[in-house]
Amino acid sequence: MPPSSKAHLLVRQPPAETYPDLELLDEWLVPKSGSGLDTFASEMLANIEQVEIRKRTRRPMDQRNFDRLVRCVVANLVKATIDPPRAGGWLAVAYHNGRTEASVYECKAFGKPWNALASLLEEIGLIDRQDGLIPTNGHRGQAPSIRPTAKFAALVEYLPPDEIAYERATDEPLLVVSETEWTSGAFKGTRAKVRQWREFRPTDEAAALSQQVAAINAHLQTAKITLEKAPDQTTIATGHESTSVRRYFFVSAALKDKDQSLWFKSGGRLFGGFWQNMRKSDRAGIRIDGQRLAEIDFSSMNAHIAYRLAQSRPPSGDLYAIPGLEGYRADVKMLFNALLSKPQGQSTVRWPQSIHDAAAKLSLDDAEGAHRVAGSIVRSRIKPKDAVRLIEEYHTGIAHLFKAGRIGEIQYLESETLITALEMLRVDGVVALPIHDAILIPASSLEVGKRAMDNAALKVLGISIPTSHGLL
């Protein structure tokens, strides 16, 4: 039986309009082992243990949690000293005291010991503290905020800059299971997506999936990933925290009451890398070990996977180039995926929210030309039902998969294919950055990357999927 469907939403991010500049302390950021910051954190831990007053020695598990807590807080304070948060230098802390049951997404170190540590750090003048910036959604009290003092900053000055290095904690949760609810949007006729993280049991299957993602992250850390913002300025991705990925699964309405093992067969894309949300033009500045990158991506991958599930042969060429919808490829792709996402029997009477969101960003000139940008179809005379009919007529071999809620299964196969390609490249000693159905790879390894993508598709799907590539 699955865990209770009553999922609680963690204190990860306050409403943007309420606290637009507030930053949360990163529970999973710790000093890099063997670095000068690691030594600094160890010395800080020893000093804290000297001044704290305890009636008895901590149990071994409690001591490990306390060590983990101090190292995390020190890493965040050092980072906030060097690059102060926008909200007056304050870091909000989502502590987890008062839970009736621990969450798989929470750091166990941030329980009762946090209050005692924060009071001690404030008492010895290393932090300022204030309460009540974030409603705690079920926690007792309100989440506090901290910031490093001038006394702490003076200690950081003795740290050589090249000795300040961070890494992700080994206990960081690398799997996320979410469910989505649609609510009424701010304007009439619009909808807003609300995504909640859902609890899951720590099974052998979940452990194996976590180890797989951990291996990907460990391989990413072997490379020096930099971002060249200007010819004379190179900035290393801060603390490597943004080069780690998590694997995100999602639970549809049809899966909510099903066995947990089925949850891990829905979705599964990798998210978290800083490069994923960048514009393509900005990605041109990314370097892996100083090398310029190339992008390799599968062409029309969701459509090819749908044809594989239907055991049907796809038309040749671009599967999103639909007769009668010429010039609207970006919108066709979003509508195609929306059709695969829709539950069985649900009709299409309006454009998907993704197309409406894209249309809201258009300028007056964007909807013109032979290759229109996403959202342009909203301004055309084409009606949603007519666009759906044209897609179904062109893709008769998979029309029965539309409006059948199959996107989770399709994205799972997509993610398995990409992860298999990453594992093949890891064996070859090549670091690649994942982007759903594409990778960024050093240009010198382009042929190795293309071969890995081709072989992964054959291994996972049993079919060959065309790829495209180019230098960034």
C-alpha cells in the first residue's frame, strides 16, 4: 500500500510576492572534504563544544547529527559572508522541530539541536537572529532567520579564497516525488499549477535510484565547470551546489492510490543543474575543464517514444512539422505533449496553459515570420480543436495515445534513456550536462557523445532516434 496521500508541503520557498528577496539556508551545503573550509568548520565545532554546557555526552547518532548541523551552518554563514543574501544579509532557516513524523525530504540535523546551536552562536557573537519571517506550515512557532556578524566575517578573512570550497551532503535526498493540482488563476479563465512533494517509503528500489543519481553527481564534481560571462571574467559555479541534480518523478491522479513502485515509473527527469534554465545563447559561455561545449539532443523524442509504445512506424522527418500548422512548430510541440498528458476522455477546448504562458511574453512582432516563437498560435485564426484534429490526422498511428494520460510513462522512458547515456559516458571518462532529452558535452567528445546517445536509445527503447548537434 502507498504511504498516506496526505502530503505536507515543506517550507522551501515563501510566496514570492511576500518575501521577494528572502533566501533559505541550504540544508545540504557542507564544506568540501579536505578543504581549508573543512578545517575551519572542524575548528569551529571544537570551539562550540568547549563553550556549550551539557549535562551528559551526546549519543553517537546525536553527535553525528550535531557535527553535520554545525558544518552545514558554518558553510552557509561563510557563503553568506562572501556573497550576502539580498534580504539584508538574512538567511531563513526551515527547522523541523515538532514533526509527528520525519519527512524523507528534511535534514534530520535541523531538529531540536538547531535551537540550542542558534542560541549559542548568537551568545558568542557569531550570528544575529530574528524570528517570524516565514509561516511554518505545521511547524511549531515560525522559522527564524540568521546572518553572520562582523566577528564571524573577521574569522573568514583568514581563509584563503582558494581554500573555500563546498560540496553537497551525502545524505541529501536525490529523489523527489510530486503531485500537481490545478487551481483558479489570478484572472478569469486562467489556471495555476500547484506542485507538492509527496512522501514515499525508503525502499530498496528508492535506494538504488538514489545511488544512480549520486553516481551522476559524483562524476559531475570531477570536472571544473565554469561560466564565462565576459572575455576577461570567468566565474566558477558557486560552491558546486548548482551542478548537482535530483530525479523528479510525478504522481498523476490515476497513480495516487497505486503502489509506490509505480510512482517511480512516471516522469524521472533530472533537474537542478544551473545550466538547465539558462537561455541557449547564455549556455555558450559554459566550459567543462576549459573546453567549449556542443549540444546533442534527440529529435522529436516524445513523439518517437509514443510510436514505440504503439508499435507503429512514425512518418519520416520532423514529427512536429504538421501540414496545416506550418511555422508553428514550438506551439505544436507543446500541444502534442499536452495531448499526451491529458487524462482519458478530457476534451481540448482551449490552448494548453504552457502556450498561454508563452503568448503572454510575446511582443507584437513575435507572431510574424516563417518560424514563429512559442505562443504565436494564440494570435492566429487557428482554433485549438482544429489544431488537435490536424495533429491526430497526421499521427494516426498514435492518435489513441492522445488524451490517455501517458506522458508520465513517456517521460520515464526518456529519462531512462538519457541516464543510460550519461552512465555510458561516465565509463568513458566524459562529463556531460543533462537537459531532459539532450546533453551538453565538450566539443572534443562530440562523437563519443553521439555514439552514447544512439546506443542508449537502442538499449532502453529498442529503436534508433535521430539526434541533432551543434557547437554552442
